[in-house]
Amino acid sequence: MTGQQRQWWADGELAVAGMVDRLADEAFAEDSALPGWSRAHVVAHLARNADALVNLLTWARTGVETPMYPSRAVRDADIEATATKSPTELRTDYVAACDRLARAVEGMPADAWTAEVRNGQGVTVPASLVPWMRAKEIWVHGTDLRAGLAFADLPADFATALVDDVLRLFESRDQRLEVTIVATDVDRTWGDGETRVEGPVTAVAAWLTRSDASGLTGDVPPPPAWL
């Protein structure tokens, strides 16, 4: 965990908590940017993801294997159940889950951060990546709420790190994009393909994670599924 990753996580939590708090009760039932999910589903997912990451920190701290979720089916059922709560209950649940994660991070012994755990894709990672994992969840799903946060609002340095992370993931799955990606605002270039894709780094992040190429120029191909 770097200090920057921890700051991205903290800033994301603050931004999204404010949006959840300000959402009108009737807005929770409205569509999010994710097909088939209401805003309530997105809030529910973020709450249960916080608890899942607490599980990983517990695993790292105790040495007792504690997966993020018992299974994909249990994960999905928990999100559905949480999404049916009243707006007041859902806000309370969300705040409590985020607080549990914050307390778990603060209570981690220094030597436990190097312990190995498994992320949601079954990949072994050090526990020190948990704040970065949460930062990605909170900022990207924050845009999915359609409640005032857009990719263009994301910190440019966070978006740059996110692009690095997603492209590494694609490489690990043999899904390398045969393009040259130019982030016009942060002086970064990825890839060496003949096709050139250009735009602000936040627009590159939106394309790679949400297949939204609206902020880019060039012959932009559809990316692989992110997660």
C-alpha cells in the first residue's frame, strides 16, 4: 500500500458517501449506469464489497483463510437482499460497512500487510493492495450511480494508475489491445499498435473499464471486459 493509494481510497470514500447521503429516497430505485441494476444495487454492492475486503484483511491478520465471498451466488444474493432495504436502512448499512473497512485498515499490524490473500478473480495478491482494490471499486462504481460523479471528475493520477492496472490485466489474460493509446493531458502513452486512440486519461479509463469511448478520438475498438 502506498500513501497515494490510501489517499485515492480515502478521497473516493468521501466523494461517494456524500452522493449516497444526498440521494433523494425515490432516486435509489432509479436505473444506474449498469444494466439491470438500480442505484440501490450499486450502493449495496459497495457496502458488501467493503465487508468482503474486511474479510481479506482478517485473513491477512489472522492467517485463517477468509475469502472475499463464500461464492459468487452468495455474493449476488447478498447484493440483491441489501438492495431491497429502505433508503434509510441502505444509507445506514453503507456507512456502517465503510466504517468497518476503515477500522480494519487502521487496525492492521504492519507485518500483516505483506500476507498473501486472493482477490475476487482468485489471483494471489498482498494484503497491501486492499486500499487500491477499494479505490478502484469506489471511484468507478461512483460514476455508475449517475449521481453527479463522472469519469472526467476522477483524479488524473488515479485514472493513470487505473489505466496501467487494467492494461496489465488484459496482458495477463492474453487480451492485449493492438493500439497506441495517448493520454493527451498527462503525457503518457501505452502500446505500439498502428491504430491511435487519443484523449484525456479519464476518458481512456472510461473506455477501458466501461466501454465508453465518447471522450476519445481515433478508430476506437471495443475493449475486453474489465472484471
